[in-house]
Amino acid sequence: MRVIINTKAFEKQLTNIANYSFGFLDGVNRGKKEFLNNLGKSVIFSLGQYIDSEARANSRSLHHVYEWYKTGSPSSRLFTLNYTVSNLGLSINSTFKQSSTVKEDMTVPFYNKAKIMEEGIPVLIKPKGTGALKFKEGGQEIFVRKPITIRNPGGEEVEGSYERVFDEFMRVYFTQAFLRSSGLLAYLNKPVAYKKNFLAGSRMGRSKGVDTGYKWIINAKVEVE
């Protein structure tokens, strides 16, 4: 007795399944830029909140990246957060803004306050014309007619503190808390859409895989409070 089994339909289904899987990956790659754009927006929003929170908790080290007397206020930041998406992936960067407010014992804004204090750049202060510099020290008013140099205007506690908090968020908080609390890690670990459309993929092949993968990745939600 001999039995002949027609395996053509079975082989076609296996081929479709393989093509569906490869198509899914292609679809994910096609939607990567849109996904990274959505992720970038969420990351810089959370990063800003993180810096504000750290500043309110430790104003002595982070007051320089806010307008005077507004430490930790989102509307008074002297820094901007941006992101770029390229073939290399997602990049987060920050730049400092000019200060526009005046400290109580000054007459003009400390324009490069954030950058100068963060980098510990010495500041040379000269009196105007034949006038004298006036400042308070130990509760007393001091008058000086010669230029004075402030070696580290922010002090050791301030110098480099913004960079440390920025790095701390990216190296520690982002991987240990943000990815989990935002729901993104759980979403990426369970591609439900792939399983849901598997049967259709076994019939339609690559085209269904591309469509499924693309929609799955661009619909990745990053819930940030």
C-alpha cells in the first residue's frame, strides 16, 4: 500500500509564516524613526521633570540652571532639552539659555550664569569708570575700586552638578525606572500584535508581516505623568 501526501499547501503555509516573520521585522524597521520620535518627546519631558525635582531637593547645587529665586520651576529653566533621530538612533542633548533676571545685590542680569557656574569659569568684575564695586560679605557692604576675580562663581558644589544629574537620569533612572514605569518595556517584551495576526500572516505572508510590524512599533505608548 502506498499513500501519497500532497505537501504543497503545507509548504506554502510554512513559507508564508517565514515571510510573515521577516516582514514583521521589516515593518518594525520602517516604523523605527516614528517610534524614536515619540520616545524622544517622552524622554525629554521626563528628564526635565527629573531635573526640576532634583533642583527642588538640592537647590544649593542646581540653582544656577534656573532664574534667580526660581529653582526647580519648569517655567524658569535656563536649559533646554532636545532630541534628534538619526541612523545611529536617538540622541538627547541640552543647551543653556541666557538669564534675564537680576539678583537682589546686582544691577544687571548674570547673562551666562548657567554655563559659567556649571563649568566653573572664572569671572573678572571691573568697576565702571572711576567708580567702585559694591557687594555684601558677612552682612557688611564692601567697596572695592580694583577689578576682582571670582575663581569659581558657583562653588565646588555647583560646578558640574547639572551634567551629573543629566547623566544620572540617562544611565540609571532611564534604564531602571523610566522604561518600566512608562509601560514601554512591557509593551516591547510582549509583541501581542504578532501573535494576534499570526493566522492571517500564515495565509498572506510578508505583506501582513510588514503591516503588523509597522503598526505595532509606531503604536508603542510611553505613558508619562
